[in-house]
Amino acid sequence: MENYEKTGYLREPFRLFHLKDSYGGEMQLHYHDFYKIIVFYGGNVTYMIEGRSYVLEPGDIVLVNRFDIHKPTIDNAVPYERTVLYISGQCLEGSRRENYDSMLCFSQAAEKKSYVLRVKAFADTEAGRLLARMEAGKKRYGWEREMALLFELFLLAVNRLCLEEETEKRSRPGAIYNPKVMDLLAYLREHLFEEISIDGLAETFYISKYHMMRLFKQETGYTIHRYVTEKRIAAAKEKLLNGLSAAKVSEECGFQDYSTFLRAFQSCVHMTPTAFAEARKARSWGAERNLP
């Protein structure tokens, strides 16, 4: 059974990287407990997010929601250049206003199941110019405040690109995927906290269970069981941080009993639910700790 790790750590509201490297091969499937924006400049890269694969083109904006299972496949013959933004959920929530949804680009990506925004001549757009200013920023008086303001404006510009795309009825880049697997994924997300069995899925989709399991693994890289478990644990972490007891979380997230939940949580997070909640609370008070 695979174990898809949460990778990367974020203690600040957001973090910016500009990377150009020649890492070759296929990274492991992973997820983050923060949001991620990637602006792609060059290379030969295919990006898989939640079972959909995109062959990236310069100017593409990749939108990864927290807990989305994803990975890039990179051709090391061509340098992979991109800017990456890690963004905390608190940062996005705190930026919301009555007439402005700072999370629009991410919620739209999740709703449409379309995670790449294709932007021609990205550098000449408002978002491109703001990102360039962020990357060129110098550490001088008021630098952190300047970066925060530029980030807010950049996010606004990306959200505008999403709205303009919808208004102008432009299509997003096509993804490579298997329709049957997409139907399975949609069903699993919709019924995540209900009892799910392989036999039941096979009957629902009129398919041999062995063929279904092979197809799902082939197209997504992970098993049906592991996908469901990871998604339930991601939801459980949110509920724990909102103050629910571990027993209540186990019940609400669809686990058969508390011992099953405890084993799954420790397998994914490498600590007990109670320890996780206490550690996150300590970190919010400024404790310097790496958490899974």
C-alpha cells in the first residue's frame, strides 16, 4: 500500500520561490496542507493533479488546492523553470471581503476539475508584472509590508484572469485522463464519508472490480483505498483543528470505528490525532516545530 506524504512546510502567510533546475524523472505523489500556485516558464513537464495530467506550456498557471494529490513528471534534458508560491489557508481566508473572494481561482479549479490556467504572454499581464516585482524586491525598510501588498495584488490579478476567462468563454487547456476514472473520482469525493466498498463501486459503474482497481491505479498512481483514506484524513485534520474531539472526527469522517481511524491517522500523519492538534496549537503560539 502506498503512503503519500505531505511535503513542504509553511509557517509564514506565503512563501515565494523562483527555481530553475534539471531534476529528472517522476516525483512521488504528494500533497500539502497549504495552497500552491506555479507559474511555468520553461521545460518539458507533465503535471498530474487528482488524476488529470497536463502538458505544461510557458505562461501556464498551475493551481493546486491543499490536500490535492499531485506530482510533476520532468524531462531532465530541458531545464525546468518556474515560480512557486506556497499560500496558507489562513492567509487566503483573511483576505476575503464582502465583495471579493480571494480563493476564487482555487475554488474554481476544484469546481471545474481544471487546474491549469493558460495565459499567453504571461509576463505582459498585470499578474506577470506584479510577480516580477515580488521576485525583484529588495530587503529594505518596509520590505515585508511591500511584499504583502504585492502578493494581495498578484492574487487579485490571478482571480481576474479566471473571471476574464469565464467571461470570454475561453477553454482551459485539455487534460489527459480516463473518463471512467474521472467518474470514479467524482463519486468518491461526493460519497467520501459514506461506506465505500470495491464490490459496491464495481456494481455502480458496471465494471469488473479487478479491471476497475487496475485502471484506477494505472491512471492515477494510487489505489482506491489509499485515495479515500488520504482524503478522509485531510478532512479529519481540519476538523481536529476546529476543536472537534478525535472520537467525533472519526465518526464524521466515515471510519468504521475509532481504532481504524487511529491506525489510518498515524499511518498518514505519523502521530496521534490528539498529538497533532496539540502540536498545531503550540505552533500557532510560535513554537518552532516541523509537523507532518
